[in-house]
Amino acid sequence: MLAECLDSVLSQQPARPIEIIVHDDASTDSSVAFLREHYPQVEILASADNVGFCIGNNRMVEHARGEYVLLLNNDAALYPDALDTLLATAGAGDRRILTLPQYDWVSGTLVDRGCRLDPFYNPVPNLAPGRSEVAMVIGACLFLPRALWGELGGFPDWMGSIGEDLYLCCRARLTGAGVSTTANSGYRHRQGQSFGGNRVDGGKMHTTYLRRQLSERNKTATLIICTPTWLVWPLLLAHLIALSLEGALLAGWRRDRRIWTSIYAKTWRSVASNWHDWLTRRRQVQGARRIGLRDYFALFVPAPRKLVLFLRHGFPAVRQ
């Protein structure tokens, strides 16, 4: 998997020189030895501890020296013209986060061209070829000027993993920066490799306790911190009511009390324990806001994404 990712980068022939940096998150296999033997041109940041997705990416960008950075998951691989397409789309002085069209690793079908968001900050895949402006792009393939990354402060360490791309893109849009997708090229991605779930197999949705818990906590934090004006409070109330109803129904349907205690109750506890910190961050983020409410919500859709998925696929299966 890692070799296919690196080979796809090394096969690019961009107009500019590139540097490749890999953060090893205290892996217990032979990944570091493999890299040193087969990819000596790659810079390795070997961590003594498993620090998570956010800190690992922050370290790599801090180490980078180029004008632009491309964050690429090790379970993803670029199309041959991907780097040139990204560089050609990013204009000089452009303050924009970019991605490429995402394709499923196995089937090759289009997964998204970035995402819009529903009112509760659930990503809604954009499949329209003519729509380039989106509300967020997936962190598996995220390209932006290194200066913009520094301005935004990178990924929030406190999120750990899951939802950090949502937070970064919402913060970027609030400062007036764009978030968009290229029209052409793309990347292949094995979705859900790190935390499981996040995909539909055989017409059924699958997820894991950990993915759901991190996702619900971090989406709630993003809603509180990034939603402009007083609208945040009725939206937060509706979100928490909907989340509680969802948790009760899912736990009851699956007859699994752990679904409630490990996912939904933890989200409530996170809101209570982080309330003052999230409000402090909200004041800082909203104080730097440069766009209005209408522009911010222009890339949202009214239909709740989870309800659409439930009507289409039923309750998801939740596993370890």
C-alpha cells in the first residue's frame, strides 16, 4: 500500500522540484526499514509515539520547505498528471485549499469531487463535474499553499483524527479563502483503512465505535466554533437532539448498549468538558471572520445526510 502511494508520487513529472516526507507514527512493522531500503530519496520523520493524524501532518508541514504542500494518505495514489493539474489550478498568490476527484481504489468509481455539508456538518459528496467550489475536501488528498496552512495553524492537535479536514476547510472559508476541486485528473483511495467503516458494501453501511465517536465529537466542535452569528445556538440544540435520537434508535435497533455509551454519551460529555475551550476558540475564529452568513452557508445543502443514507441503506452495522 505504501509503495503504491510513493510510486504514484515519484512517477509524476511536475514542472517544479518536489520533496517527499513520510511521518512514521511509531509503526510496529518494518515500514521504516522498508522505506530506507527502497526509497532513500524520502525523508522519514520517525516518531517514538503514536501521535495521531493531526500531529503527524503538522510535523511534516513544519519540516517542509516548498511553497505548496500536498497531504496524501498512505492508502491513496495519484493519477499520473495529478501534481501538474494541482499546480496549474493554483494561481499565483491564490489562497485556496484544493483537492482532486476521488476514486474508489477497487472499483474505480467516482467517490466525490470534494463535499458540500448538511446543516449538521455531515459531508455530502459532490459528484457534479461543473461544480468546483465546495465546503470541504477530504484530508486524504489536500493541497494548499504552505503560507495558508501556517495562517490557519494547521490541523488542530486536540482533534486527534477524523474531522480535522472539515475543521480546516471551514476555518479557511471563514477567512475568505476558497475550497475547491480540480476539474481533471484524480486519485485512488482505499476508504476507511485507518479506522474502518466510512463506506457502503453490498448496499449496507458499516462503521466502527471509534470512528463514530471521533466523528461526532469533532463535527460538534466544528459546528460550535465555526458557525457564524447567533444561528449557532438553535443549530447546536437541533444537532444534539437529533444526535441523541439517532443514538437511542441505533442502540435499540442493534440491541447494543455500547453504541450509546461509547459514541453518543461520550459526545455529550465532550461538549460539557470542552465547553469553555471551544467557546474561547469560537471567539478567536469568529473574530477573524471575513465572510457573511449567506456566503458561508452557500455550500451547504438542507437535507440531513444521515437521514438520506438511512432511507437508502437502513441502520449501519457498528463493529469494533
